[in-house]
Amino acid sequence: MTMASLALPRAAAPPHAPGLPAATPAHVAGLLPSAPTGVAGLLAAAYRRLDEMCEVLSVRVGEPGQGPTAPSPVMTTGAVLLTGGREGLEAFVEAEAARIRSRYDHTAPRHVAASRALHDYVWSVALLMSGVWYLERRVPRIAPEDIRVDVASGTYEIRPGTDLVCLPDDPAAVLDGARTVAHQEALRAELRSAVADHMGPVLEAFGPYVRRGSRALWGMVSDDLVSGLWYLGRTRGDEAAGVRAASEVLPAARAPFPGGADFRVLRTADGHEHPTRTRRGCCLYYTIRPAEACSTCPRTCDAERLRRLEG
């Protein structure tokens, strides 16, 4: 998946606080009497909004209160919990290998298929958390057991939880399961913590399959957290806001994340400036299509990045 290289519309940034998108009434509307007022209901609405906005995100939202042990009726019998044991994880990796064969006419080694599958999972699930923060200034806690994967389609299903962190002036602060923090930086710290707590056991489960060490895997998580926010900014027509938001979430290394967003600017011949960055981890797409390495891949030099931007 090469979400960070997608060319999406740009627009001038509206006036708002640095690094944050313009405030919307969505979080207030979610508390009106005609809408679900519990934390799980608010999160279900937020996840559906993200799925509608983000073309490359494929997620089904389960009903609030749905038990964690069974998929919803719309999921196939191939729905698996990735931290639930070896059988489900191997099915997920094999399904990704099959998609690579079908899509690219390429037989990927198991560690490549596992890395591609892990990248897709990390990017998608991190975006569910960071997207709610970006759009609504709320941080959901998503446990690994809240996510199931339909291995046949690659679709994720999330069970909305009841844990939410927000600011004191958020209307959601009065709901059961909501916890408040004092300011924006504390909320960003909660986002980093939520992503790290979710991904820790997932990386441990994938470890034997991907043939990479802990630092490289946490580098992938850092990259996917940053690129998801970057992508969301582009999707909303305000790439600059996405870049600022990602840079504020990861301004530098914050354990266990080994590095910051580290955006820089490339200037094309027409004088326009384009944000770019170089990934710390690798999704191994270059092993499938060597001539089409991701635009943020360490193998892609700035001259090639400019050629693509100008092409």
C-alpha cells in the first residue's frame, strides 16, 4: 500500500489553531438526542465517517455492545483475530500472499507477504485512532481484540469500545467511559499511548513472520501513524494541516516510536513546495515492484521524487 504517495487535491489552509483542522460541529451533533449518546455510539459514528472519507480504508463498524468473541453476521467465516493464535495469523499472511500473486503476478516470500499484511493493518488501525483525534479531538482506546480481519476481502471490522479520552470542555466528557486530560499536548500523548498499547502485542505476534527486529517494526508503526494523518489532510483538501498534525503527534522520537515525522520540502520547477519525508521502516513494496518504490522509501532519491511530482 502506498498511501503516502497518493496525489490528492490541495486547498489553502483555513484559519485555525496550528496543526489542527478547522473545528467542526460533528462532535456536538453526536450528542444530540436523536443520535447515540454513549461513548461506543459516538465512536461508531466517527469510525463510519472515516470509512466514508478515506477511499483506501476498508472497515466495517460493528454494533456498539457487540461481544468481542464473534464477528458480525456480515463478516465471512474467514474473520480472524490476529492476536488470537497462530492459525488466524497464518491465514492473514497467506491471504496477502494470494492478493500479491493476483494483483502483481508475483510470488512473494512469506516474510514479504507478512510485512505487507502488517503494514496494511498498522496503517488502517492507527488511522482509526488518529483520525478520531484529528477530526474530533478525541482519542479512542482500541484493543487488539476489538479488531477482526476478513481474510477473504481484507476488510477490517471494529467493535466500538467504551474508553475515550478528551478535553474538559468536550461535551463527551460527561459520558461514562470518558476521561479528560488538561490540554492538547496531553491529548496527543494519549494518542501515542493508545497506538503503542495496541500495536505492542500485534508486533509480537508478527515477529516470527517478518524477520525484522523491534526497532524496524516500531519504525513502521511510526511511519504509518504519520502517513495516515498526512493522507487524511490530503483527503480533506488541506495537506498542510495533515503535515502539521503529524509533526505535532511525533515531533521527535517518543518511546517506543524511534523517530519523528521529519517532514522536509521539495521545490518543483514551477516554484511549488511539496512536503516529503523518508520512512524509517519498510513495507517491502520495492521487492514486488522495484521500479515503483514508494515515494517515501529510502531507496527513492529526491531527484526521483521531483521527477514524479513534475511528471
